[in-house]
Amino acid sequence: MAGKDTKTRIKEIGLKLFQERGFENVTINEICEQSGVNKHTFYYYFKSKDELLKDYYELPYDIGTKYFVQMLNAENYVEQLWLSYKPFLDRISESGTEISRQLFIKNINHDVGTFRGGHRRSEHMKMQAGIIEKGQAAGEIRNSSDPQTLCMMIHQTFVSTLFMWCIHNGTFDLPLYIRSSVEAMLDVKPELRAHPGLSLTDIWCRDEGQAERNERRPAGSGRTAHEAAGRERQGTR
């Protein structure tokens, strides 16, 4: 099998095991066994388990055909902007809280740049700033601040909300909370908001029973009800 295929298989198996059992509970031996490779092959491609998490959020910057077509067919600039962020939220929802939690731990211990800018991220944000500027001109986005500044604020909202989502073990609806936060920040026209009658407090607190159940749920033991519901919503869109 080609080297690229082997590396991809090892990474996919490793991430799958991390999601199912938690990062700390998975050994390199287990990853090798399920990937059908020996340790020598593993270390040829990766220095450690941490390396499997490297560039985890880089993939969504290459917007695939599906998202690109959806953006072109969007009814307004607000929806177009949201679709530009959807690859990230889809990837996060697929992995659950465990992968994101480990990425935060890794970057707190030693900043490896997961949440900082790179070339692809910079190009992506330029595109988003252009969408915001068009939305401002069309009157859909009523916050008249500099589009690039707004993009940076949205990025910080993503990171901080993702951090809280990990702390609360996925007990609130991440995509809904982020979208409502961004719409409030941009002062989007009410008729273009996804859930105009729903406040951020409502989203945060609307399922206290689920939060209590998840407090008793060990990290890495599977997706929460909100994570599973998020995947169901994405499948119907």
C-alpha cells in the first residue's frame, strides 16, 4: 500500500480509538495492531500519539465541493458566511469533545499553533471578510466594524465556546450557540437569524437534566445527546 494510504489509515484508526475510549486510554501498540502496522512503521510517520492530532483543524480550510456548491446557492450573505464555517463544526461534531479537549491540553502545555493563524487559515478569513463586507453593503449585517476585525472576533468566539463546550462535556448545542453568538455580534437582521426568539441563555440552560447525566459520564465514553443530535441535524440538511 502506498505510503500516503498507510499514514492516513494510522491517523484515522488512532482518532477513532481516541473518540471511543479517550486519548490517554489508547496505546501506540493498540493503534498499530488495529492499523495492521508495526511500531517501526508508526514512528516512521509519527513521532508520538500527539502527532496524530497535528493539523487536525487544517483539513476544513480546504472547502470541499459540497460546501462550495452550498455557499454559491445560499439565499443571502449571512447564510453564505455560516456555510463557510460549517466544515469546522461538522468535523468537531464528528469527533465529539474528546479530540478537542486533547487539542486544548496539548496547546496549553506547549503552543503548537492549532488555534493560531496559518496561510490557509489567513486565506479562509480573507474570503469570510469579503462575505461580511458584502453583507454589510446589502444591509444584512448591521455591525459596520471592519470586516477583518469581525472575522477575528468570530474566531475568538469559536475557540472560547469550543473550550466551554469541552469543559461542560458537550452538554449544550455547540453549532446553535456559536451561530446565535455570531448573529448577535454581527447584528444580523432579525428575519435572517436562524432562531431569532432563542437567547444564548436559553441554549445554555435548556437541558439541565442532560447536563447532570453527562457529569456522571467519563470522558471519551462516546458522544453526548447534544453531539448525537447535532449529527442528526447535519444529516438532514
